[in-house]
Amino acid sequence: MYHRLKTLFSPSAATAPNQACVTPQTANQQRLLEQVERCYQIAEQSLNQRFPRPEINFKLRGKSAGTAHLQLNKLRFNPVLLEENSDEFLRQVAPHEICHLLAHQLYGRVKPHGREWQALMVKLFSLTPHTTHSLNVESVAGKTFTYRCNCGPIPLTIRRHNKVQREQTQYRCRKCRQTLSFIGDTD
């Protein structure tokens, strides 16, 4: 027990660099890592402050392009969406996620897409702040299941479908408020 605590609180552990140790697997991953560094250099120059570099990985799945883990100072990117939309990733996704980390480091606990984050997007990168991306996610969209109401067919994700099947919840149509009933797989 003492050894674990000593390791956690030793001076070398406290000053260890928080630099990404990921090896890029593609040219686009390398370009994204370089863009992250450029973004940090812009932030440091503009704000006259140094920031620890985040850990970066390319293990994000699903429809999300990227996520920022504030307390861990970590960025996760979706490798499939990166390969399909590399220019948009460099231009919009990397600065978007970096601004989440910077807002946390500068202001502490703030709304994820609040004024502080928006101000950083505009001030540092001259970007219009958007909370979601507009990338084509067809290739990463998971299996869906068709449900129906009076309005017509509605696809549900596998997670929501499983909750219905386990009788943990029921979903209602947003328009007609009718409980959705299962029709079959759509995939």
C-alpha cells in the first residue's frame, strides 16, 4: 500500500509529461496529431500560457467524431470518420475537442458548449462554435430496429431496442406521443 501511495505522490509522478504516446497508423492520424500540436501552439501564443498536451487515441467508435475527457486530459478520435473526413477533422473536430480541454483548464467546471468554450472557439481558431458535427456517419451507424407509431416507421438503436425487449422502458413518438411498437430489423 505504501509503495502505491509513494508512487502516486512522488515528485517524478507529479511532473511527468502528459504527452500523447500514440503511434499513428495512417497518414491522416499523423496529420491530426500535428494539427493538435498546432492548435496548442496557437492557444499558448494567444493566451500567453502553457498547457499540458493531452493523451490522444484513435479508439472512439460509433457516430461521435471526437470526445474530450477533461479530468484525464485525454482526447479520443474516431478513426473511421477521420479517414472519411480528414479535412473536416483538421479544420473543425480537433479545435472543438481541444477547446473543451482548454475551457476546463482555464475555467474549471463549465457547461460543455457554454460561453467559455464558444469564446475559445472564436478567439483562438476563428471558428463558428457548433455543438455537433455534420459528417456523414452512414459507414459507422450501428444496426437499427424498426418501430412504428401512427406517424410511420421509426428506427431505434440496438441499445434502445434491447431496453424495450428487456421491458426496462417504452419509447413514445415525439409527434403523436403513441408508444412505439416493434416491427423488425432494418439494418
